[in-house]
Amino acid sequence: MAYRIDEYLDKVNDGSKLVSRKDKGFAVRLRADYQMPFEPLKLFVNLSHENIDSTFGNFDRTLAGLGAQLVF
């Protein structure tokens, strides 16, 4: 879990004017690995959620991923 505050040095364009951007948010990331009986193969799943309150817009994003790692 992480909490962060971002202040941008340069102004950003919101479509009609330049505005100062400041973000506050938190993120949660989880990862689980499973070692297969076949030694070189490992499966994993990643889950993450991020919530950001910004002067430029608010973001709420959840991501999930599933993968395999093969090591020789």
C-alpha cells in the first residue's frame, strides 16, 4: 500500500486554459506466485487498485493480470 502526493512543476492544459496540477492518491498492489511441480514454470497473478484525486481530474483504476514465467 502506498500514499503519494504529486505536485507538477509545469502547468497542464485542461482543454481551455493552463492549470496547476496536484495529485493525492493511494495504491494497493498484490501479487501471488505459484511454483508448478514442473520446476522451470511459475504462474503468477497481479492485482492493483489506484485512486487519485487531482486538480486535473479524478482517477479510479483497478487492474488484474495473469502470467507465466519460464526459466531455463
